Amino acid sequence: MDRCAMEFIARRWWRRAEIWVIAALLLAGGLILGYQAGVWSASSEQTKQLAEVRAAYDAALGKRDIRLNSLAEKTQDAAVKVQEASNSAVHAADTASKAAEKVNEAVERQVP
């Protein structure tokens, strides 16, 4: 074969190789772009779900705070009632002590 035919064949094969290299690069770029789009979509969905979970958690904390405030108020009311009952018991004990003293005095007067 002469040199012109060899160069023609070499150029033809080189162009085929160039096409395959370009096709491979385009395919790799498309795969990378698709992967990045998938990661972005998953990240966006995860962010949305995280926002929903945080909102539910905040709502649950709000309900818990309301229950704790209610429990604290009830406990305070119960403590006030216990204190009032204690005061009444102390007053009753004082009255009973005075009555016992009077009974003792009466008994001492009657004993000759």
C-alpha cells in the first residue's frame, strides 16, 4: 500500500477513536450529572422530612409544657390545701389540748 492510503486509513481509525472517546466523555458526564441530580433530590426530600419532624417535635414539646404547667398548678393548689389542713389540725390540736387541761383541772378539783 502506498503512503496516502495508509494515512487515509489511519485518519479514519483515529476519527473513530475520537468519536468513541467523545461518546465516553459525554456518557460519563451524563452519569455524573444524573448522580448529582439524584443526590440533590434526595437531600431536598430529607430536608423537607426533617422540617416536618422538627415541627411535630415542637408541637409535642408545647403539649408537654402545657401539661407540666397544669401539673405544677395542681401541685401548688394541693400544697395550699395541705397547708390549710395542717393549720386546721394545729388549731384543733390546740383546742383539744386546752380542753384536756380544763378536764384535768376539773378532775383535780373533784378529788378530795
